[in-house]
Amino acid sequence: MQYKRVLLKLSGESLAGNSSYGIEQSALELYADEIVQIANEGIQTAIVLGGGNIFRGIQGMDKGVDRVQGDYMGMLATVINSVAMQSTLKRRGVESTVLSGLPIDPVCEKMSASKAIKLLQEGHVVIIAGGTGNPFFTTDTAAALRAVEINADVILKGTRVDGVYDKDPEKHQDAVKYDELTFEEAYKKNLKIMDLTAFTLCKENNIPVIVFNINTKGNLTSILLKDKNTGTLVKN
């Protein structure tokens, strides 16, 4: 098994499924089923969820919401998604704990690296909410930061496409998929994989990123349990 401790990053939009807003139960169930399989195989699993299915801070500015307050609203949205994921995992018999950059008693405790690592070692799935706890940072940056803090072997970025392409495959039929890239190549090609802050954190701390289609059943287990490259690997 190549990876023993992983951080799975899922966008809030992915939880909305075919809806434009909120949490679609079928999407939540699909992701939970995949997570349960890898957790039951002993892979230490942390999860960072976005909040865009409920509120995106930067979009709130178009509605007159102050950027700082909007970002905090977005962080609270990630807590809602994280608690929903925790509940779904617990129904499947998997112990999970929500830690957060924004502690909300009694819903979630303050995130700390030592606490997260201890829980992972005890077999808990650790869901890390609340972004970085600070405005002006995306949940991609939060995922990169948390991966560094917990010494993750890899970041698994679940998307609705099956990897990184030279252009948007949903708009261009001739888009070419990359099986593997270096961080430097991705930067030079201006490929929108993660924001620059997140990308730099991964590069400087030598944490590879695998971009894959989370909506295809079995993809997550194929990557982690069968060592099959079903997406795009980005590394130094």
C-alpha cells in the first residue's frame, strides 16, 4: 500500500450533486461509502470539505457582504458539511471526529495537529472544518495546510472530472489529459489545479496531489487499495 495517511479534499459543490444548492443525500452516501472502504483497510483518513454548496465568501461580496464576514460565513458552511459527513460515516459504523479552525462547542473542537494525528492513529476518520480559521484563504489552502500539519502522504482532490487537462474538458472535446505532472510544469502551464498558496505549500513540503473523479464509484479505492492511477498525479 503506497499511502498510509491521506487527506481527501472535496468541494462543497460536489455535495450538492445535481442540485445547485445544499446537500444531496445520494452524493453524501456515495462519498461516505468510498471513505468507509479505505478506512476499514486501515488507511488513516482526514477530510477537508468546502462550503460552496451553501455559501462562498468571495461571492458574497457581489451581494454587499463584507469580505471578511463573508469568509467566516463560508467557514461555517464547511462545518455544516463536515457534521453531515460525520453523521453519515457514523451510521456506517465508522468513528469520525470533526475538528475545526473555528471551534464551535459542542459541535466541534479546535483543530490541532497533535489531536488530529492521535485520532487518526486510533482509527478515527478526522474531518477538518472551518478552513484555516482565517479569512482570505481558500479551502484548497486549508487542505494543503492540514496535510502538512498531519504529515499526510498525499492529497486526494476529488473533482467531477477524471484528472487535469490542458483545457476544460467539459467545454473542449479535444482537451488532453495529463497522467502525471510536476508542480513546476503545472505552474508554467497555468493549470488551475489548486490556488497558488495551496500549490506552494504542497511543493515546498513535498506532498503529492492526485486529482481524480470522486463521482465514479470505486475510484478512491482503486487509487489507494489497488495502486491504480485513475487521475492525474502532481508531484515534485
